[in-house]
Amino acid sequence: MAIRPLSDRGNHRHFPEVFGQSVLNQELEVWMPAGDVRILIVAGQHGEEPETAVILSRALRGLSERSPHCAVILTVNPDGILRGTRGNANGVDLNRNFPTSDWSQDPSTYRWNLDRPDERIRLSTGDQPASEPETRHILALVEDLNPKLILTLHAPLACIDDPRLSEHGKLLSERSGLKLTDNIGYPTPGSFGTWATENARHLITFELPRLSIEELSEKFTPLFEEILAGHLL
């Protein structure tokens, strides 16, 4: 597959499909492949991680044609991206809102500043599992598309988190230079990854490192172009 010149990457060449709406009624979009869906790539689950959407968008805009087998969601939390918040418009951490055996109504926390672990922000996990429309829509989409692999983008832990330590995970680690792990190092009740494991679905989390968007683009956009073009994974 040919890669578009940089001068032609100002906008997406193809149009997405709408698979749902956010709390604020923003459209949830998925770019569908030319063939059957083998990989679903999801970015922008946390609104304070916009770099995930930007890097994936740059890679998607680099393709001259539709991806042969990758479905792409640039942001599953458009309200959070719009407002600059980690959670959605209801203040819910979408990555703690999935229907898992360990889901808890106790608030989740995250660091306000990564260098100050004592400064932590509390977020709701929802009134109940899958209480949020964004969660329900992504679950329905996964059921509909039935991908062999789900690849989610987060930041800034700089690792490839693959509970199966699979060949896909090893390849992503080798090509990205990021360490491969089967444990992120802390509990993730109600997360997309926990839900995937409990439902026999293979989900790998690609944690971008703590770099500027320009540095991330230089380092990782070509890798995601390869994935989208069907040359990797």
C-alpha cells in the first residue's frame, strides 16, 4: 500500500461510520477497513491523553487507501478530549466503567502531576458497570466486529501491556523499543483490558512514553502506518 506524501495529509481521505453518541451527543466514529476486521485500534479513552488520538490520526492520514483489516477509533471519549478532562462529561473514568467481576463503585484515582504521586484526583467509575453511553457503544461495536485483536492506546507509561505475552506483544515491543509486560503494576478494576481478559478477547495496551507530540509522531507514526497498512501484526 502506498503512503501519502506529507503535503496531502491535512485531512482524512476516507469518511468514518458513526457507531454511537457520547454524553454530550458527539458522534462516536470508527474508520472501517476495506476487508474483514482483524484488529480494532482504540485511542482517546482518556481525554487527558490527546496524543494517542493525534498519533493514530497521523498514521491513518498517511494511508492512500483504506486499511485492509484494521478498524480505527480515534477517540472513544470525545467529550473528555473537548473539555480536557480524563473522564467523560459525567466525570466517569471510562476505563473503570466496564462490566467486570472486579468492578467497584469506589472512585478511581490518578496523578494530577506524574512527578508528584501524593497529588491525586478522584474520578467516578459510574453508577453501575457500563453506565456510560461510550462504554455501551464500544462494547456493542466489539461484539459486532468481533476483532481477533484489540489494540488500545494510552499514555504515558512507556510499555506494551499484553497479559498473554503473545507474539504480537513481543513484536510491538521490539519494533517500538518499549518494554513488554503482562502487568501494569497496579489494579485496574472495570478496565477495558480486564473486561477483554474475562471475555476471552485479546487486548494489548500500547502505552506511549512521556514525550512531546512531535517526538511521539517522529518515533511512532511510521509504526502505526505499518500496522494500519497490514504489514505488521
